[in-house]
Amino acid sequence: MERKNCLKIGMVCYPTYGGSGVVATELGRYLARRGHTVHFISYSMPFRLAVASEENVHYHKVNLIDYPVFPSPSYTLSLAVKIMELTVQAELDVIHVHYAVPHAVSAYLARQMLAPRRIALVTTLHGTDITLVGSHPALHPAVRFAIEQSDAVTAVSQWLADQTVGQFQTTRPIAVTPNFVDPEIYRCRHGECPMRRFVGEGEKVVLHISNFRPVKRVGDVVRAFAKIREKVKARLLLVGDGPEREAAEDLARELGVLGATAFLGRHTSTECFYSIADVFLLTSKNEAFGLAALEAMSAQVPVVAYAGGGIVEVVTDGATGCLVSFGDVEALAARAVELLQDGERARAMGRSGRQKVLDQFAPDRIAAQYEAVYQTAIATALR
Ligand code: GMT
């Protein structure tokens, strides 16, 4: 990339396990490789980042202050101050916030404090910032305001863009910039994975990876697996952790499949698990995109999921996986059993899934879309 097109980007994200942080981190790393300078801003180091060894990548910690009269430290304010200071110090061209709450509000406040200097603000909506937490009456007006004040807004699926307009009556155009995945990392490794030790001889592997929040409905994964086990010798691998983990374990015990289920906890890299999976189950309600489904497709694993939210933009029913009506555990299990019993069909779906990733969700393609969004935002901010 020509030097004059290289930007200094402030990337605001959550550092913890979760899709929005992963997308922000990976995007920042790709943009840095394309010649941009990327400054990550968060309250701790994003878990996928290794600043020390990556060129053009910096990390800035937001300092939180605790004060006895505050109910909790004010992250929104501290973040606004950090964005403001860094914009001046690093001469940023654009601030890109991932997840509207409260990042878009902090960025707006920073911009106001910087006036008359203008800085371009880009807000990427990821999911529950719109469908759950952002639409709570206690936050809704602030989130709507911050979206409207952004110089450019993106959403990870058309479904999420439509939800945003429906729930917030926003007028700012929303560009759809899907999640992406590195096909070199998420690829079929033909079972080379130390996690193999959790799988018995001749057992098929059913995989689920999530943050175990209620929206993921991990209970439905366990229920479907109990039905799958009636027909196929299989093992359920559950990767991740979160509020519903214990309930999932109790349910597995109750349904008599605890012995066939492995709770593997959180892992920084998940590519290994896909390489030993025969089918990936996703049971979320209102999933804005479903990054894990994309990773599975990239690794040639067919996805069986509820048809809803942005999932239908990711998984092509009958081609890269199977979609069933929301809540229909019976159908979920039936489709998974068909794939587990028909290896040829499952492998064909896996190949189609990977092709879809290569055609539509490759990193360079999506990074280029974000670069175009930055240029729009800069032009708008300077107007
Ligand atoms: O909304 C969340 O659960 C948080 C967020 C995250 O940080 O994990 O996930 C959302 O963003 C991901 C990355 O864009 C999407 O792939 C997920 O579909 C989306 N989650 C939901 O919509 C539930």
C-alpha cells in the first residue's frame, strides 16, 4: 500500500474472550500488515495480541479510577480521556470502536473534547450491543445518539443492520462488514490435534464452542447430543466457559450423557478442535453473525444450527450445513445424525463451506471493506 494511504487507527475493543474482541484484534493485525499503524485501546491487553512481536501494532491501557462515591469505576469517562489523549499524541486519523456500548459514547465524548479538531469515528455493531444490552431502556437513548453521531457505522450482518434500524430508528447508513477468518489457520488438519485424547476409538465428534452465555442456549446442544447418542457412537466436546456452563453439566448428567461429554474450558486458539470435529452445533437465539460457525466452515466442518439472525447469511442450508427452525432440538439432532452417518455428504458440505469462506469471508477482502469505510468516515468528518 502506498504510504499516503496508510492510516493511524485507534482500535477500541473488549479484550476478553468473545467474537467482537477477536474480530477487532484480527482486523487490527491485518491492517497493520497492510501498512497501517494500529493502536489498540482497552482496559487490558486483547488476548490474541502479541504487541511485542508485531510491527505497526501498539497497545494502550485505559486507567480506571475507583472512588468511594462511585457505584463502580467509570469506564466510559476513562476511555473517552484515553481516546482524546491518544488522538493527539499518535496523530490518529480514525477511531474505530467495536461494540457500541459504551465505546461509541466514549468516542463521541472524546471527539467533543478535541473540538475544533475533527477525528473520524467508526462504530461497528456486533450483536448484543444492539439486541440485548444496548436496547435496554436505561441505555437505549445514549446508544442511539452515539450511532447517529458516528461518521460511519458498520454491522456484521444485514440482519443486525435491519435490527438496528428497527429498534433504534437510526438514519445513518449502515455498511455490512461481515466477520472473517484466516483460512490458513482454520483449515482441515486431518485430525492432527492433541485433543484427540478426549475422543474414544471409532467415536464421532460433535463440537460446540461459545462463551456459554444464555443467548447461546448450550442446553439445546446437550439435549440434541443426547438424541444423537441414541443413534451414533459420538462424543460431545464443549469448548469455552461462561454463566451457563454448570447448568449444561447438570443437564448432561440428568440426560445420562455426562460420560460422553468433555468440558474443555477456554482456549486462546481453537483451530485444533475443528480439525477433529465431524459436525459443529450452534443453537443461539439471535446470533448476529456466528464467528464460530465461520471458523468451522473454514476447517471443512459442516454446521448444524438454528435458522435465525445473521446465521442464515453465513451457513447455506443444504450446502455448507443444515439449518432448522429455532427451538427444534429434534430436527437439530436428526440433521446431525444424517451427517454423522453419511461421511461423503458431510465432507462435501465441509468443502462447500470452505469455498464459501474463501470466496466471501477472507481477511484481505474484509480488511479492504473496512479501509473503504475509514475513507468514507474521514471524508464525512472533514466536511
Ligand atoms: O454479542 C455478544 O455475545 C458479544 C459479541 C462478542 O464479543 O462475542 O458477539 C457478537 O459479535 C461476534 C463478532 O462480530 C459475532 O460473530 C457474534 O454473532 C455476536 N454475538 C451475538 O450476536 C450473540
